[in-house]
Amino acid sequence: MAVEPLLGTRAQRAFMITILLQAFVVIAMVASTFGIVHAYLGNALDTAGYKTLPCYLALFILAELFELALAYDALRLRNVIQLVGIVGFHCALIVFSALQVHETKAAIVPCPLLQCEDNPDFLWDKVMPFLVVAPCIIGASWILIIYWIKALYEEFGWVIFHVVGANPKLKSMYQYYQIFICLLKFDFFCFVGVTMQLLIVVLTANSAEFGVTIAAIPVVVILLAGCAYAVQREIKWLMTASLVLMVAAMTYFVYKLVRFYEPSSEQQYLSTRATLTVFTIFAFLLLLASFIVGIKCFHDFGKGLHDSKTQDVSVSADQRYGSFPKVQERDSAYSTGGAALQPQISIE
């Protein structure tokens, strides 16, 4: 059975189109919300209370682009585990979009406009339909995504067999490796999401915490890249260093979480504290899961999986997996000098 080329099946194309269309609609809704508020408030959006809105727009653009890239990467690698991860990520997007309805209302009600003197909800009434549409679209597309992933699961079912063979122990180790790589990708998104919110909404350039946040960016990026390279190439010293840095990153997220609710600093986080809390907790839990699975992957070093992990599974089906011989080719293999052999029964 030949493995279909990238985007070569109906399920693959429908899966990508579903994600692309919902991304377009959701970004349009969020951008419309931002545009309406900006048209009424103008430069007032630069004040601390209204910075929730540009942050909301930036996070949704980041999330939709990340999901689109993740979906394409999952199809390219024929990675069923990453497809399951997309289902969870999409569910998190529903929660996030619902949270933003509350946070946007908290930011713009009451508004400083003259119209709001008679009707405090004047601006809120303008943007509320766009905010409500976003979680509805994401929820509807989530159902479609689950349907197409079910079809893709059946389509990609043979991939691990082609990569590692029928050995159940190797299959289990390879699945843990795939889970670890998938977790690292989500770690990257959560870290970027938390950092973006802190830099746009909360921190000022002359604060010490701003410097700490900026310094954490290259450290975490190097950590994630180093982890991915170390586990693929089975470099023990680099994997050890990456796991140690992972503990440091978890400590950093705990520190930020405490700062959100500490009496001396809670006021500066008030406008986006709910979203920041959700992102930070998710980031911590993903890093913790990555650390645990990373130890398991480290334990599997040198057990025969190295070649399978370094193979490129994104090359064409004919080059990578090949296909079974055609009927005529099988017939010719059972002929000797012109007369084909009769079918025989094997009891091996």
C-alpha cells in the first residue's frame, strides 16, 4: 500500500481548508473588533486599560498562524500524535476566545465617549457580535477537524510501521519521541504567548522585569531547539543540559504566576490577568509534561531508534516508502524460463 503524497487525498485537503477558512474568519472578526474600538477611541488605545485589544489581536493572529503551520507540518510528517495535539490546541482556542469576551468588556466598559454617558454599553454593543462569532466559528470548525482527523488517522496508520518496523518496543519508543517533539512545539507557542502579553500590555521598558522577560526569550528558544536536536541525535550531554534548563524555565513561570497575584504588583497585571494566568499555567504544565517525557526519551537513547528518528519522513511516498509490486510484477517473479509456477500454499 503506497503512502499518499502531501495533500494528495480528500481528507488532507479538507483538513487544511477547514483550518485555513476558520483562521481567516476568526482573524477578520478580531480585526473588526480592534478596528471599531480604534475608530472610536483613537490614541486612547495606547493607555494601559485598552492595551488588552491590540494584545488580543496579536495573540489570535499568532495562534491561527501557528495552528496552520502545525497542521501542515503534521501532514508533511504524517504525524498522528501531532494531529491529536491540534485537536487539544483548537479546544484551548475556544476557551481563550471565550475569555476574551469578558476581558474586552472589562476594558471598554465604561468608555470615555460622550455616547457612553447615556449608554455605558454603547461601544460594547458595537463589538459584542464580532467577539461572540469567534468562539462559535472555532467551535464549529473543531467538530469538522475531529471528523477529518479520524480519516487521516486511518490514512496514516501504517507510517510508524514503515519507520520502525513491527517491533512493539521500538514503536512505543518512537511514539514517545513524537510526543516529546510535539510538546516542544506547544511549549514554544505558550512561551511566545505569555511573553507577547507581558511586553505589549504590562511591562515598561525601564523596569527590571522587562529586562528579565527579554533575557528569557533567547534562553527558552535555545532550550527548545537544543532539546529537539539532542533527542533526535541522541546527544546525552546536550539533552541533560536541556532538561536542567527546562526546570529553570518552569521556575520562571511559577515566578510570573506569583507576580500576577502579589499585592505589590497585581494592579499592573489586572487588565489581562485571566488570560495571562491561563497561558502561564498551560506553559508550566506543558513544560512539566515535556520534562517527564524527555526523561523517558533520554532513557531510550542507544536502543536502536537513532536511524528511525533521523530519517526524513517528508520525502515523496515513492522514495520514502515505496509501494507494493503490481500484479504483473508479482507474476513475473514466480516464473522460470517462461512457464509461470502454479500458486502454492505456505505454512511458514
